[in-house]
Amino acid sequence: MKFKLFCSMIVAAASMISLSVSANNDPLLGQWKTIDDRTGYSLADVIISKDAKDRYMAKIVNVREVPGAVPQQNCTQCTGSLKDQPLVGLTMLKGLSSHPEKTNEFINGTLLDPISGKLYQARARLKNNGRHLAIHSRTEGAPVGRNMTWIKN
């Protein structure tokens, strides 16, 4: 009986180690500091995780105030079910998946700008040994878009 319990504990520990190692091998997972492309300020911290379909998503976990700007705690410019939702806990990036041919590139995401309430198509690339995430986003059909960088915490 003690032997079975001991073996079960070993298997459980090995499984946990295996899961943590595989999560650590994915450089996109974890906490990131967002940098606003218009002001240059860090507006929020997000945590990137994977959804049930193995696509990346980012939720806001902390909001910072920008000097001279009105503090914003809710998505006042959002529409539909996101209207006036608290920024902390809000999913601002979803559906991002690994590029099938290019390492460290990600495609097919949707990015929500919680300040303007606008939705953008997004793609991203890891840079600087996985320390920076360069995100390019644009509205559908727009010739130009926005470029921002997130920094891994």
C-alpha cells in the first residue's frame, strides 16, 4: 500500500515538473508590460496564456495611470458586452496562433484597444531573445496600422 502511494506521488511530481517545463519553453506565456505606441507610457500589465483551442490570449492584470490623463478603470469606449467593463480582467488580445512556417511569429489575433474601444487584427513577433513582443495591428482594410511593443516582466 505504501509502495503504491509512493509511486503515485512520484508520477504526480514528474507530471507537474513536465508541465512546468513545457510552459517555460513557450516564451510567449507569462506577464508582459504593455507600452502605448502613441504616448510611450506603460499603460498596463497583461498575462498571456493559452485558451482551450491552444491560441494565445492576454488579460489585463494591472492598470497604470498616465501623467496628465484622466484615470481610466473601465472600458467606457467599448461596445456591446464589453461596455463599461473593468479593465482589470479584460481580455485585450485573443485568437493569436503560432505562424505555421515562421518561428517566433504569431498571426490571426484580435486586439482590443481599451482606451478607444476599437478592435484590430493583430500579428506579433518575438524579438530580443523573447524579451520583446512586437505587435502590429490594423483595422480591416486599413492600409496602415499601429505598432507597439510589449516587454516581458
